Amino acid sequence: MENTKKTFRELLDKIQAYGHAMSKMYYDSVTVMPKRGNEAVGRTLGVLSEEEYKLSTSEELKSCTKELLAHKDELDAITAREAELTWESFSKLEKIPMDEYVQYQMDVNTAQGVWHEAKVKSDFAMFAPHLEKLVKFNRNMARYIDPEKPPYDVLLDEYEKGMTMEKLDEFFAKVRAGVVPLLKAVMERGRKIDVSFLEKDFAIDKQREFSEFLMKLMRMDKERSAIGETEHPFTINFTKNDVRITTHYHEDMLLSSLYSVVHEAGHATYELNIGDELAMTTLGTGVSMGVHESQSRFYENIIGRSREFVGLIYGELVRLFPQEMEGVTEEQLYLAVNRAQPSLIRTEADELTYALHVMVRYEIEKKLIAGEIEVAELPKLWNELYKEYLGVDVPDDKNGVLQDSHWSGGSFGYFPSYAIGSAYAAQLLSVMEEEMDVFAQVKSGDLQPIIDWLTCRIYKFGCLKKPGELIEQACGKPFDPQYYIDYLTKKFTEVYKL
Amino acid sequence: MENTKKTFRELLDKIQAYGHAMSKMYYDSVTVMPKRGNEAVGRTLGVLSEEEYKLSTSEELKSCTKELLAHKDELDAITAREAELTWESFSKLEKIPMDEYVQYQMDVNTAQGVWHEAKVKSDFAMFAPHLEKLVKFNRNMARYIDPEKPPYDVLLDEYEKGMTMEKLDEFFAKVRAGVVPLLKAVMERGRKIDVSFLEKDFAIDKQREFSEFLMKLMRMDKERSAIGETEHPFTINFTKNDVRITTHYHEDMLLSSLYSVVHEAGHATYELNIGDELAMTTLGTGVSMGVHESQSRFYENIIGRSREFVGLIYGELVRLFPQEMEGVTEEQLYLAVNRAQPSLIRTEADELTYALHVMVRYEIEKKLIAGEIEVAELPKLWNELYKEYLGVDVPDDKNGVLQDSHWSGGSFGYFPSYAIGSAYAAQLLSVMEEEMDVFAQVKSGDLQPIIDWLTCRIYKFGCLKKPGELIEQACGKPFDPQYYIDYLTKKFTEVYKL
């Protein structure tokens, strides 16, 4: 058994090493790489992913894992869970033909490069053939993994274990029933919120300085984290001691980078506070996209758009932008960051309309992965759904179907995690508030007790527990989207004096 | 044969892929990685370098290469040269035990991290045990490769094929005989050059903007190159379509980053202009460190410190730093960038004293690799040689033995390339001047004809020719350091009105 454990660990370490190298190359390619470096990156990723695939599907790993699982009672909790998850991913990977898998890694790399350019040029046709390849692979992959289940359910399960269209249809129906009338009330009866003071240019080097302030406020450890710049902000964790957030500065949109930094810092906070005993294992990372988004959206919205947090950042904004902020009160800033307004861009959307943006993507992905629609039809359907759900006209694909990076990265089934995450976050808040005066804590400027609370309930467990189980234990009851509806109702009733 | 060629290419591509991934990880680790990411990087590099080593020493590669070399006449020039170089490096690598090689990759990674910190803290003792490991490996490696030759000759040959201590002793003796009296004349009889206008703070964001100007002036293609920031500036080429330069901005030293950017852009210009037919082969990179340094130092000194180049950058400096540059004339700037002054830091050294800095390192490396001195004695010997060659007192190890990154990266035998490179550059200039009015061309602001000339003579060949052969063909005669002495004498006689 000790030998088996040792071999198992060595194999997992090797697989992790390949993953580490590939993630680093990805990070480089979307932050600092000159455009034409991409071709060689694709080739290198092809070589590395082939090796990773071979290791991940090797007979050696299979027999080790099998033996460990046969003696599960004798294993420590970490190794037992690792063996379980390895077996799971083993069984999946084994079903995907290697040549298709390797080709896919290279296709994703190419597609990401093309997407960046297509978005700049607002040219969907340029991106379409690449997207088709990715869609095809994902449809096939889902069938390889479980031919009995609808393909989209298989993909959803990848991002949030146990998630299905049935559950999501019910969830989104509830959200829709709560959000749509609330938004209607806001638009018809809410007070007018002035955001004209934001319609200025805010120098990017000052915004960079402000990001440093935010990262400090959020207690991000400088020795273990850093910020980069990219087209579409994301967080990537190489280990719990090397977590990178990214942002995109827009001179004319102060709030865009501000809240993307708080959002990504939320993801990073999760990763930075994984239990030390998990650090060098395959469990040393966030457990699911839904739980991850619950953290990013908790900090971005629940904390970050609270009156107390706005109080913390107001002074620094005035210091950095004395002219731009002249005459702007703290209350005006608070209202401005909470203005609800149907819009075109998901990442710029307010807390209230956000779920509607996600619903558009959910409806599209359902149809696309089922093969009910094809890639060429995406722009039309996208624009129709934006009109239906948000009442807005999409002027071009750059502000429409090309806005998000997810599909270019091969992620289909990720988007619902954002809405689920928001709902998890609201439920977590209600429990936290029973034990702590959360917003008094924010007001004090010391977020550490909040981070500590979440570390104890969520972060430290890494992948040791399943997402549903984790949320249920943290909250003391099963997941219930009603908390989310109640939270939004209370907040927007107050903000808009309904 | 066609099958052998195909397998050979596939194996080389794989080896290149590993190299690519490792270089990317290295680049990340010294530009943007938070400090504590280093541990995991070491482990990953261990895994990747083991695979690379296995491939590079595999029986499959050996038999392919052997077969190709047996039919060398039937091969195209590129494949023939690749086979030749592969056989050479194969024969070397095969002699190094794999466990030592893999351990060394990890040791280098650790040593680089420690060196960065040790330099900041000026703490040689902290770095010494790591340096000892690297020295030991290099001594052993040299003996493995060729037990007949003095170990330092084996290492010199790695950086500049054919270089030996015998040749270098003769070269440095000539340089010393030329430079020492010239420097003496400058110090005793030269006019006083005022550099007080540089003793100000130059805002780093403006310096960043200036770097962009320089890269444009030097015709660096934005789609194929980029600039990063690091402790100790270097250039790294992943492919000819992805070349990165780096710099380090010091608010109180405008010229430091300015000339490091021109220097690194010189390296980059070489890589960016390798022949397209070599791009995806193992020959698609600069042929040796000496030839590489000839290019970086050609642009940095011969072009970059010419009156004509100073004329090109003067206006932009005035635009970016109107207050700091107030009252400074173009002629004052020209004299300031050419002031000769014995000093402590090699990378900040002027064109005239530079070779003396290199000589200190050469003398130390000779003794260190021969085992005549040990690591613990380095600071003392360093300080003694600086006193002897440059007449300066070294105040601490940060400004002494810890200043350069080379040894922490395992490079022993690299330093002489800088001096050799300067001498190559001066000889190349003399030939170029026979065919073109070089400085009139600089004055025009269009450096392209100069780049084109060097592309035809040097860049396009990549590793297709040997360094000595390349320089000899480009110059039409063998290498002769007299051009370098003559160039320095003419220049400093003019600058100092001797």
C-alpha cells in the first residue's frame, strides 16, 4: 500500500506539473504575449497535453487508483478523496479518443487567439469556424462520457457536480419570477440615479494604483498573488501560493476595472485560503465553478456594492482623482455603483439584471449543445434573446455574441455557475449575519474576520467535499434560491426607494 | 530516409516544445510571478527537464541522427546542420548523468530565486551554498564532456564555439594594453563632462513611454515582440515571432533603463530577423553569445551612444521630461552618455571601462572553475580585482559580487562574450562603413538599412554557420581585436578632446 500511495503521488505530481506548465503558457499568452507567438504556443500545448493525457489515462495510474480505492478505509481522507476524483476523471478521459483530445487543446488555443481578434473587429464570421470545432468536440465529448444523459447535462456536471437542466430550469424560473417584476418596478417607479460624474476619463496609471489599494483592502498577500492585464479578466491559480488576478482598464469606465478587480480578488481569496495540508495535492483548489462564483460575486456585489464598502474606497478615489471626483458625495457613488439598468455587456451589468444576461447564455447553450441550433445562428438568437429578456437592441457582435471569452476557451455549461454562485452567496450572507455584524465589519475596514469565516466554512476544504454538501454544511440547510430573491428585493427596494 | 527525417523532425519538435514551456515558466518567474510561486516552478521544471533530457538522449534520436549523418550529402543544408548540432549536443548530454542534470535544473531555479533576494539584502552568505552547487555541477559537467580539456575551456566553448583561455588571455591582454592608457589619458587630460542634470528623478511611467519610443525607433515589430520588467534585464526568444526584452526602471537613473532597452532590443533585432526558413527548426536562433552580444553592444554603444542617435532621442526626452531636461542641450546629453568613469556596476558601465568589468569576471571564473578558489572567497577576490583593474572600492556585495544574474542561472563562461561581442561589433562597423554612411543613416532616423545589412550578413543565418566562420564571412577577414581598440581610441579622443 505504501508503494502504491507513493507511485500514485508521483503520477499525480507529474500530471500537475504538465497542468502547471500549460496554465503558465496560457496566462502568458493572454496577458503579455505578442500576437504572433500564438502559433508556437499551440504546438507546445499539443505536445504537453498529449503527455498529460497519456499519464492521466495510463494503466499505471489506473491500477494504482483501483488498488487504493479497494483499501479506501485504510486511507487518510485526502488520499481517499484524491483517488475517488482521479477515478472519476480517469473514467471520463479514457472515453475520449486521444487524438481528438490533443487536437482539441490546440483548437482551443487557436480559437482563443482568433476570438480576441474577432472581438476587436466585431467579426463573428471570422470566429465561427473555430467555434464550430469546439462545439462539435464538446457535443462528442459529452456523448463519450455518458451517452445516456443529454449532452448539456454532462457538461453542466463538469462545472457544478450534480447540476442538470431540470434543476436550472426551475432555478431560473424562480429567479425570473423574482427579478423581472423587481426590475420593472425599478424602471417605472424607482428614483433616478445620476451616473453622469462617471462619464469622464480616469487615467489608467491612477486606476492601476487604485487596484493596488483594493488588493490590499482585500488582504491579498503580495508574496502569493499578483495582478496582470488582459482582454477579458479572469483569475488563475497555479498553486495556493501563486494566484493571479487580471483586469482590463478602460479610461472611460472607472467602475469596470474597479469591480472586476474586486470580483477576481474574490476568486483569489478562495484559492489563497485553501488548507495548507491540501496545497500540494490535487484537492488544493476551489471545488466548483458555482462555489467559486459565489465567492467572487459575494465580494463584488454583497460586500463591494454595500454602502460600507463604498465608504472605504471613496476617500482613495478622491485622493487619486481629485478633479474627476470633485463635488461627488459618498452617497452619490453608492447609488451609482448600484444603478440597475438593462444593458448589453454581462461583465458591466448591475447586480439585478445580471441573472438575465446569464439566462440568455443558458438558453443558447442548451440549444447549441443539443444540436437544435448551429453556430451560424448564434448572433441572431443572441440578439433576439437580449431584446426579449433585457429589452435592448444589440448593435454589433462585439457588444453581443462575441463579448465573452468562455466559448472560445471551450467552456460550455460554465455560465449558469454565475447565477448559481450569486444565489449561494446570498444564502451564505444570511448565515454569516446570524453570527457577525457583517457590514459593521466592512465599515471598520478590516475584512479579515469575513475572510476567516469563509475560510472555515468554504475555503479550507478545497475539493475535499462535494459542492452541494459544502454549501449545505456551511449554511446548515440545503441550497434555496429564495435567499437570493429576498436579498435583491431588499437591496433594490432600499436603493430605489420603492 | 524520408521516414528518418520525419522522425528526427518530430523528436526535435518535441524537445523544442519542452524548451518552450520551460522558458515561458522562467520568463514568468522573473517578470511577474509572486515570490512564493517559486517552489512549484522548481518541481514542474524538474518534471519537464527530465522528459526533455530523456528525449534528447533517447536511442531513437541517436539512431535517427546517426543515419542522417551517414547520408549527409543527400540532405538539405538545414537538416544537415541540425543533425550535426544534435549529434554534438547528444554526445555531450549523454555524458551527464540524468539525475545530476535534473537536480541541476531545479537547483538553478532555486538559486535564481535566492539570488534575487540575496541581492536585495546584499547577503552573499545566503546565496553561497546555492552557488556552490551550481559551480560543482559545472566543474563536473565540463569533466564529463571532455576530461582532456581544462574545465573552463569546455564551458567557454558552450558560449562561443572554439573559444579558449589561451585565445582570451591574448585578447584581453591586447584590450588591456589599449584601454588602460586610454582611460588614464581620459582621467588625467580629458575635459570634464557634466552629468549633474541626470541626478534627478525621472517618473517611471514616462520612462515606460520612452521605452515604447525606443522600440519603435529600433523597428521592433509589436506583433512579434514585447517588453517586460525584471530585476536584471535580459532578452528571451521563444520563436522568431515571440521575442521578449526586459528592463528595470530606476527613477533616479534615466540612462540605466534607456540603454538597457537599446541593448536588449539589439539582441531582439537579431532574433526577429532570423531567416524564415529556419523559424521552426533548431537553427532558428542566434548562433552564439559572442555574436549575440556583438549585436546588443553594436546598438547600445556604436549606434546608441553616437551623436546622431542622441539627436534622435533628444526631442522625445524633452517632450516627456520638460522640467527635468530644461536647459540641457543635445551636446550635453551626448557627452553625458559617453562619460568614461571607473565604477562598480557592469551594466551601468560606460563603453570604455566596460571591458575591465568583464576582465574581473573572467579572471574569477578561470580560477573558480579550475578549483583554484572556492565560492566563499569570491567577495574578497572580487573586491580586490575591482580595486586593481578599476581603482574602486566595493562598499557591499550588492554592488559587488552579487550584482549579476549569470552565475545564479548557472552561466559560467558567458561573461567573456560581452567583450568579444564589443570587438566583433567594432569590426563589423568598419566593414559596414565601407558600404554605407552609417551615421548619416542613423541621423535620418531610419535604422532599417542598417538592420537589413546585418540581416544579410549575420541575422538570417541563425545557427546555420559557426560563429567564427560567420564573423569572418561578414567581415571578409578573420576576427581582429585591433578594430575595437581603434574604435575606442577614436571615439574617446573625440569625446574627451584628448
